[in-house]
Amino acid sequence: MVTAMPAVARQREPSFLGRTAIVSTGYTALTKDSGTTVLALATEACRSALEQAGVESGEIDGIVSYSLFGDSVACQAVATALAVP
């Protein structure tokens, strides 16, 4: 008896494929107890990235964040600080 293997299901492509770009990165000085808020640091890094890329905050469609030890701020707070529409 020969059993046919099922066809591999075609994987769906993400809806943002081909429409999303990371255009730059920014960072701040790595210090301990700088006295600066995490939001201020995140905003500084993002403004640096925007400047390097030649992008205005009004051109941003979305912001994502990565947090390892709960050391990040909400994307909404960064978007507000950058005046992202």
C-alpha cells in the first residue's frame, strides 16, 4: 500500500512584506545612573535615527520596541514625544 504525503501548505506572507522598512538606527551613550529617564533616552535615540535617515516624524507609520528586563517605555509614549501622527 502506498500512502500519499499531504502537500505542504503554502505559508502565508505577512501583510507588511515589501511595505516595511527599517531606515536607520539610533542609540544613546551607555551609562549607569545617568539621571535621564528611559523615555528621554528612547526619544533621543529615535530622533538621532530620524536625522540620520533624513526622515520627518510625520512620515513614521509605526514604532516597535524591544524590552529585555522591563527597561523600555511604551511605544505610544515615544510616538507622543516624537509628535508622530
